Amino acid sequence: MTPGTARLGERPPGERNSMNLQQVKQGMVGEWVSLAPEIRPSASKNPDGSLKPFYLRREFKYLEGDVFELTIVNSADPYGAAPLARIFLRGHMLWRGAHPIADGAQKVDFVADEAYEVMAMHPGFADLLNKAAAQGYDRWEVNKPQSIFGKSFVPFGLSAGKNFMEHDLVYLNRDLLFWGARNIDGRGFDKEENRPTNLQIPLVRK
């Protein structure tokens, strides 16, 4: 490569990522997966008061009409070798304007208004669900998904008749798709004031 030139698709050092909303949407279309297993602080605490870690991998699809599909596999270990549960959501993305974390970042609300499913992938997690989420559901069994859409689901704090929604962000930079990093105190993105102010490990194109 000739000195001073850039590869196709690359920007010169220091050039701003000035993507408008339409460009962000166009760039996001397709399938994305976690770059590596991710760690987040959960809302649950250990006996000593410290937050329990939450390990996961994500697979995300962005479709026309602002429709998204998200599959999350939660694991008991940081390497993703011991999966506990698979969560699937389908719904719509609501765009709320620019986010100050990075040039081109956008505030977005994810609303699971079409589907929400949970599947136990470990006998211990199935047993937990049979204790915490038995009412209104069939018996929880390994590799048997059940819809929790529109239902009460105590383990996730869901109330009947309400769609799950998170106030998040997205930032697209080359072929990396960032969402918001979980708040360090474990708070979810359930309110506007809890919208993230930093970036999570990115997704890459599948």
C-alpha cells in the first residue's frame, strides 16, 4: 500500500465518524454476533454485597422496518462453556436522537413487542424456573422453549400485559456494532435516566 493512502472502507486517522441516522440504519442491516463472551454486572448480589457477574453471548439481526431479533445465551462461566439459558426477543427499535458518547452514536429503545422466549439449557436452571416461574407455564425442561411474551415472569421482573423495553444506545464504527455498557451498579436500562453512558464490547458481522 502506498504511504499515506487508506484501504478501501477505512478512514484516515482523525477523521470523524459522521454518520447520520439513515446511514446508521443502512449499515446495521444484517446479522451480528458477540466478538467474545461478555461480562456484565447483574442486579443480583453475592453474600458479601458484591454484584454477581452475568456472562453472555449475543446474536442480533436488524431487519427493514426497524425490526430486530436478539438471541442471548447466558452462561455460568466467563468462557461460555457452560450455557444456562437462551433468551429470544423480537420487536422494534425506536430511535431517540444522537447520543453524546461518540460522534454518530444514537439513542435507541428496544421494545420486544412481537416475541419473548426463554429456554433452559441446564437442569439446574430448569429447576430454578420451576420454583420461581411455575404459575402460568408448563413444566420447565431443558431445551424446551416457552413464550413469556405478555406474561408475568418473576425471574426477569416482567409484569403481565407490558412489553419489555430497554433504553439503550447503538454506535456503528466500520464493521463493529456497539451497544451500551451496563451501569456499574447493575441497574437495568428500564428508565431514560438509566440509559447507558458508555460502550459495551462490540458485535461483529456474522
